[in-house]
Amino acid sequence: MLSNSEQQMTQVVWGTNINTSDCQHRFKNFLTNYTLERERDNMTAVPYYMKQLKQIAETEQYILNLDCRHLLEHDNNLHTQFINFPSEMIPYFDAVVNQMFKELVSGDSDNTNIIQVRPYNLKQKKLLRELNPDDIDKLIAVKGLVIRASDIVPEMKEAHFKCSACNNRQCVPVYRAKVEHPTECQNCRSKHSFEIIHNMCQFGDKQHVKMQEIQENVPDGDTPHHIQLCAFEEHVDYVRPGDRVEVVGIYRAQGMRINANRRVMKNIFITYVDVVSYQKVDISRFGVETEEKADDVKMDDDIAQEEIENQIQEVVTFSDKEIQSFKKFANDPRCYEKLVDALAPSIWENDDIKKGVLCQLFGGTVRDFSQSGRGRFRSEINVLLVGDPSTAKSQVLQYVHRIAPRGIYTSGKGSSAVGLTAYVTKDPETRELVLESGALVLSDKGICCIDEFDKMDDSTRVILHEAMEQQTISIAKAGIICTLNSRTAILAAANPIDSKYNPKMSVVDNIRLPPTLLSRFDLIYLVLDRSSPVTDRRLANHIVSLFGEEEIGMKQQAEVSREFLAKYISYSRKYCNPEISELAAELLSEEYIKMRNIGSAFKTITATPRQLESLIRLSEAHAKMRLSEVVGRQDVEEAVRLIKVATQQAATDPTTGKIDMDILTSGVSSSKREVITSVSAVIRQLLKEDEERSKSGVRYMNLKDEVSLRMKKSNMELHDIDFKNAIRDLEDQHFIGLFRHQSNPTVRLLETRD
């Protein structure tokens, strides 16, 4: 039993079991005594959080990151109160930390900064769909994908009022987003005479963030849940759409009015989360997580905004032991082969495809040519897989999506132009029109995997032209005009139109994609299902072994684990930026000239400057696999081999067997263009021989038969598609006119011809 004097001294927060003095004393004891488990045997070890306070004094970053697991381990009761009553406990924790900090740096009397406690690493992490009324006003931790971040909104923290009768001024703090308007002046006793002075009020930064449930947490057949986040002060503009984050915050519920002019409330409440701390989490689906705290990044006013965004996005910490293992692996002569074996080991062979996808995962070196007028050089590598069904194209896409730290997986038929770019919606708070990011914007600095690429609508494919080369998406909708970044690599898979790839037809004719879009892919792989008794038996044994106890791919996985592969790629992308040496530059120029000279004898284009840029990107990506700072000869040679195996195979003219880049750039090969030109010449000659008949009109089918007979004399065969293309070319040249109003169209020679 407490004595009367002790009962009078005890202060308990109304509605809780929090004893203010006891709470502060126990938290101070935690800060001054807690040591990590590995340091507890060391008698001279400094308590963990006392080190943090000293580090704050040195770095002047006034944030104390509180690991809730440490608090749970030291004082279970205090941890329970902290989780159940965070709105009351966090201010007490801040007060204790600031008091201890002042005692620690007593000589610094000019220090007026306030240290804020940022809890993280809660024991219980909840799914968005698991949040219920029991969690309201409690501290929770949820993971999700950020899909929208609003502009910065000013939020009032302290209201300033002035009496209109006697000019008496009064400051009123804002409590839970509400301002108590003073009703009576204490100076002149006037009633309802106060008016607010906005210029004297204190405001803070606020931002509304929309977060979506992570895909792997969504049950089968359900749609992902969403939740609104409210971020304040230093958490504003920290996360961007596409980031995977773990949010620690206070779950709130707010009533809604039926009418803005009435006090009647709805029986449904709006729920949201007040953000206390952010942690960016790059999750690959097999369990690799790299985390970074929002407060570990120092914002410098002198750094450009883009550099700040890159600094925030790319901060990933690696231990010294991991870095040593990366460098040791990079020095292995079989480093390249081991990486290929580790990538999708369940997929049999297809080593060249895996090598191209590996280059895409590592990427090239980011370069900026804005001063020369060109702009940003694309470092991302785009890959297209074209071929027969059941050749594991979708499996490659799924694996890359699992290992990529950032990106979206989508299907061509289920995607629209709006879903890929951005769509206009109303902000729930301000009711203004805002843009919500689509798949390409959410995949910024990641990989966007698009399956069933051939089944996309034409209007959807049009927007990919700008995104794949300029790395931006221009939007002009509902009065919103802006340009969004889409610095993403695209990995696409497409099937032929007849479900079976026809080797006698070009890639453009097989999948019916615009040649301007195909030319933007660095690597185009033809994945063909060729029948062979030997390869069929090996493939069957491999697939059957995946369902048995002994997997063929287990040995490959044991050599390089998927966790190591993911971390190795992240380390290389962040810290390795190889430069092109003089030898590599000379080799690149020579190889490009060789590729151009292949078609000089046939007067065909076998390489374009885009192929040279692809060579540069692939060479840099191959150098990154070895953590090399310089692009060497072996990197250029491998890049040339990949280009020849992939893109030039797709650009081979099926009629002549020669490489012709015109197939990818214009959709028509040089040999086909020569045939169309010769057919046009025959049509011109026939119409000029009998001008009077030609002016009155020649039936379409009769003209086709005459052209066919004339070409047979020259031992040439006329195809329907060639005749149609020739007629279309002559019509574009205004040499003839095609009149289709009759059942049998007629061709007339125009008077205004050249």
C-alpha cells in the first residue's frame, strides 16, 4: 500500500495505467544499462544507447533509433505500455532522451535541437487486412508497396489568435488536428472576439502516402488492400512510388461528417496510420532483405535534388565479411559461368538467354550528357524473348521478378496504357486531381517484366516508345502536364501469331509488332522448340528430376546461392561503375565497323548506332560481373557474341539468310524491298503501254494476272503481299488511284503523275 504522500505524488495519465515518473525512470534505466548480447561479457563495454547519444553529438543528426526488441528484452512491462499507448509514451521518451543528452553535452549550451525517438523492429508485424478496431491508437508495423505520394501539405502546429477589441494575443496548440478557438478574452473579457492570424501560426510539413498490400500477402482470388499514411517533417518526401517499405506508426480512426455544415457524423470511420518511422525494405521473394532507416541518410542543402533521391534510394549496407566474399568471388576465373548456373537453375540450358538476362540485371554505367545537349544515356538493357509456347519464357520472367529488388510483373492483355503510365484520380484529402503511378513509373530503377507482349493493344504499345529510349513518360491529362521518370529495364516475352514460330518469316511478321518498337530492344532472343531425340531425352530427365528427391540443379544452387546472387548484384550495381578504356573503345569501334561491313556487298544495313550503344551497355554489364573498374577486351568480345547470337539472329532475312537490320527498323528486308520495287516497275510499264485504257480504269485482278505473266517470263514469282505493297507504294506516289467503290476494284492512271 502507498502512503498518502506517495499517492499524492503519483501522476497517472488519464485512461491508462501509465505512471509518468515511474515510466521515465524505467526508460532512463534502459538507456543507461542496456548492452548488446555479444558485449555483455565485456565489463568495459559502453551501453548501446549511450553510444548512440554520443554519436548524435558528433554527427548532429538528432534522431535516436529505438529497437523495440531491445526494449522488450530489457523491460516487458514498459514495452507493453509503449505498444498500447504510443501517443502518451513517445513524448515521455523524447523528454528523457533530451534530458540525458543535455547532461552528456553540458558544455554545448547553444544546442537547441530536440532529439526524437524513432522506434522500429516491432516483434509483431501485421498484414494490412489483419488491422481491426483493437489496433486503433496502438503502435503497429505493416509492410507494403507505395503507389502514390502526394505533394507537401502544410499542417498547423500552433494557432495564433488576436483579440479584435484589445489586440491581446494568445497561442493555442493544435491537439489531434483540432484547434480550440478561444471564446473569451482574458484581458478585456470580450466574448467571441478572437480572430486567427495565419501569418503568425506555426506550420509543419505533412504528406499523404497511399500504400498497397504486398502481392505475396494477398490470398488467392482477393484484391490487394490499401491504406493511407500521414508522414510528417523529416519523413516527408522520403519514400517514392514503387518503394517497398515497413512502416511503424500509430493506427488512427477519424469520423466523417455527412455534411460539411452539420455536426452529424457517419457510423463509418476513416482509418489511417501516422508514420513514426520508415524502413525501406528491398524484398526478393526468396527471403533476402536489405533494410535502411530513414534517418541514416543526411540531407545536404548543397546536393542536387536528383542526387539526394539517388542517395536515399541506393543506401544499402554490406558487412566487411560480405564485401570480402564478393571480391573473392569476382577473382574466380569461373565467375561468369557460376553466375549463369545460379540464375534460374530449374530452367534447362538456354545459357545464352541467361547471360543476356544477367547483363540486364547488372546494367550498364549511368552517364549524363546533358551538357552536350543529348541528355541522359540509357544504361538499362531491354530484352525480348520470342518463340514457341512451352519454352520457359514466362518462367524466366517470374524468376527475374523475384530476384529484382524493384519492379512490376504484368501481362500484355491485362495491361492498359493508363495502367502502364499513370492515371488521374481525386485526392481523398484535398479532392484535387492527382496522378497515380503506373507499372513503368513504379519500376523506376528496376525491371518491368511484361508477359504476353504480343497481345497488347496498339494504343498501349505506343507509350512504350518513349519509355524504352528516352526513359521518361510525358503526361497531359485533365490539366496535369508533367514528365515522369521511367528509368526501367524491360524484359518482355511474346508468342508468334500462329502459336508456332515460322522460320520462313521474319520476326516482325511472326509477332506483328511495330519495327520501331523492336529496334529499341538491345537483345531479341528466338526461343525455338526444335525436335531432337537426344535433347528431348535430356530435357525430359531434367524436368522429371525436379519432381524427385535429387534435383539436377541442386549442385548449381549449392555453388552460388540465390541469396548471394541477389546481394552480389546489388553490390555491383551500387559500387561498380566501369569506365571504357582506350583499348576497349578501339575494339568497340572495330567491331561496329565489321558489323556494318557485313552487308556492304549486298547493300543492306547490318548494324545501326543503336547496336553500338547496346555493345557499350553489354560490355559494361559484363565488367560489372567481375567487379572490374575498367571494360576490357573479354567484355567487348562477349558483348559482340551476345549481339550476334541474339539480335542478329532475329534480324536474319529468312529468304536470303543474310543479316538485314532493316527488318527490325522498318519491318521490310532489303531483298523484299527490291522485289516490291521490281513489281512496281512492271506495273508502271504495263499502265504506260496503254495509257487510254489505264486512264479509264483497269480491273485489279486483271492487272495482277498481267503482272504475274510478265514476271514469269523473267523467272520470277508474284506473291499477293508483294503486289499489294507495290500498289500501295504507287498510290502513295500519286502515280495511280485505287477505286474500291465497286465490287471489283479498278486501278486508274492519274493525270497529275510525275
